[in-house]
Amino acid sequence: MIDQQTLQFLSEASAEGEAEWLADNRIRLKLARQNLSEFASALLLGAVRLDPRIAEANRDARKCLATAQISKGVAPITIRVSLSRNSAATYFMSISHAYSYVGGGALSPQPRLVRILRQTISSQTGKWRGIVEGALFRTYFPNGLSDGRHASGKPYMKDHDALDFFNLKNFGACRDVSPQMLMSPDLLEEAVKSFAAARGLIDYINRATTKLPELA
């Protein structure tokens, strides 16, 4: 779980995070980083049990947490599945006082990878819909991809069975995490369950953009 003091620091840092304020609160910043680093390490261990492939790509749990952002009131955690540059989809979690979420997929992937993914969806539409419209996925991510349909300016195609997915900018599934859940002993378990629900999406994207081996 995340300590209440950590969440209070993130809240104040988002509004007061100037150099002078941070200098006056450096001990609180250190404690917040320590708490978040410990959680990121526990989250990585839970994720490895779910998906052993990620152990190779995340040898140091400290690198999963973007510590520089903590002083700005946000704690992003990213767990990669592969070291390949084209492996755009990851497991992720973002912790802040205003909006926290957990899930997986590819948020704002490079245009080249988006083109590859769209081509794959157009030829493997049934498999794609089986993932993003499946019962487990919809249970944990009722809003679908990226908390809704973020359409790009120029349509990729005008007539196709998967048209509602082609114009997305983001291919990530996010589950909201309430402040109460952040401080709950169930946080780690629920985060890993969210990862499990997003795994099919992650594998689909990464197999489309790189030769990532499949794991049963």
C-alpha cells in the first residue's frame, strides 16, 4: 500500500513543487521516494509471477519508477515486457493525488509502430476483438482503451469491421485507482489482477511490432 504521508506529499508537491519548497521538504521527499520504491519493487515481484518474461527486461526495480516525477506530484511505474525497442506495450501504474490508474498497453506509441499495429488489427480483427471485448478485459477496463476513444485527426480507414479502433492514438487500458485503494492492503493484489487482465492486449501489440515469443 501507499502511505498516507506519501499521498499527502504528492498532493502538496503538485501545487507547491518549486525548488525552495522542495528544499524545505527534502526529508519528506526522501521518505515518499522510499515508500514508492518499495511498492514498485513489490509490484515488480508480483508481475514476474504473472509474466516471467519481464524479469529479464526489469533487472532493477528502481528503474521501473520515474523518481524525478515524484517531486512534481506524480509517481509513474513502468514494467517492460521486452528489451526490444519495438516492444511498445508495457504494464504500467501511475500514482498521484488527483488521478491514479493501473493497466497495460501502449500509450502514445511511435507513429511507425501505430501503422504496424493498425495493419495487424485490420488482418486479425477477430483476435483483436476477442481481447478488447472479452469478459475479463471489460471487467477491469469497462471504458475500453485509453479511457475512451481518442481519435486522431486523419482516419486510417473509412470502412472496416474494426473501424472504431483504427483511429486511436493510444492503445492502453487504464483502470482507475481510488485514494482509498491506494492505502488499502489489497492494492498490490488488485494491481497485479489488472496486469493479468491487460496481458492479452500487451502480447497482441508486442507481437505485432516485434518478434516477442509467446508464453502460454
